[in-house]
Amino acid sequence: MPRFFSTRNKISICHPLNILWLCILCLVYLFTLRQDAASKARLVSLESPSAPSPRIFCVIVTYAYRHRVAFHIYHTWANQCDKYLFVSDDSHEVLEPAVFQNFNDKWQRMRAYMEYLYKYHINEGDWFLFANDDNFVIVDNLRLMLQKYSSDELIYFGCKLKNPQNQPYMLESSVMVLSHSALKRFALDALTNENLCSSKSLGNAAYEEFGRCLSNVNVIAGDSRDDNKLHRFLPFETTVHLGYKPLNASLEEHKYFIDRSFDEVPNVSSVATTRN
């Protein structure tokens, strides 16, 4: 008859080897718990940043003859903005732009855009992005960058250049973003003072004058480059930034950037960054 409760061949937990294995299993289990807790903490940190997510109001500049181009922005990255507004010289049933007619000068249009934005939308954003209808913006990357700053700071960002007098301004072909306070200061203090900000027609010097106006009211031209000192606000087409078509100083648009870049361009074939 089998002995169901036999003590023969039983494993003793008090055996030294068994105690060693038990200790190893406990250590492995505790290490696993610790790693799991650390992973969850990192996930919570990513999902719930300590700073509130900044509200970005996007302004996209287009024209009647380019509405078909702007339509692609309407269906892509504009939807990543908290709010967006197209501005144009004519109406469009889908884009529904704010219409600015009879402005033949670039600087006059720019002044009108800023004044309109302050008057009707200043409380709808912490940051105000200005883009052309041929720009593409990864808004989430911009949002991460701006989390390090306060919208109360008098600061703006873009692809930073300098004029012959070392006055900073932003490259027109790239995008530009202003803090809430910077836009407010420009509208209230710069636009209303001819000594600080010209109201004359200035043509292609519009962005240069905009930089001068902001500097005159103590708005800082911030450094938007990443930790490796590479640009986030890209000045050229992707073929240049991906290295397939290096910068060429003999080309006017490239020479303008190389000569006027606020920061030294150490390697003209790798000005761009793909990092956040």
C-alpha cells in the first residue's frame, strides 16, 4: 500500500543549497519589481509633464493664387495647433482666412497681421507661430521645446540671422514663434511708436525691421538650436538638410544664410537636426 505521508525523499527548505536558491529568486523578484516601477515612473513622466502643455496659436500666411497649396496644411499639421488662422488677400470657403486686401508692401501686411492677432486672438494662445504656406511644422516637437520657457518671457524664436549691424532677426523662409508677452509688447509699444518701429513701406526688409522693432522694446531673439547646436527652425529644403545637396556659397539663397547666420555654421552640409 502506498504511503501518502511518507517523510522519505522529502525536500527540506532548511537545506543550505535550497536557502541559497530561495534568496536568489527573491533578489530576482525584487529587481524585477524595481525595474517595473522605474519604467512606470518614466512613462508617467512622459505622459504627465510637470509643466502644463503650452497652447500654440498658428498663423499661416497664404495668397489667393496659393490656396491650393495652403489646403494641404489645412489637412495636415494645422490640426496639431491648439488654434489656427489662415491669412490671405482673398476669401476661401474651406480655409476661411482673415482677409487683408490692398496691402502691397510686405512690411505693411506683417504689421496688419500682428495688430489683428493682438486685437482678436491674444488670449487664445500662449505662443503664436507664424508660418508660410510652404512650411511644414512638427507641432509636438515645437511644444516640447517651448515647455522650457514661459509665455510671460519677452522672447521669440526662429532661424536666427543678423544684419550688418549685428541686429538679430529671423529668416523669412522659415517659421517664427512669439511668446504671448512678446506679441503684446510689440502691438502696444512698438507699433504705436514711430521712433521704435517704422511704419514706412520696407519691402523685403520686413523681417529685418520686425527684429529691430522687437529689440527696441526689449524682446529677446532666443536660441532655438538643440543641445548639439543644430537648427530646429530649418532654413532650406529637405535635400539640403539631409545632406544630399550641400550648401553652396555660390547660390544666392545659401550665401545669404551663410553670411548672415547669427551663429557660426561649422559644417555647411549638416546644418539641420532631426532631434526634438
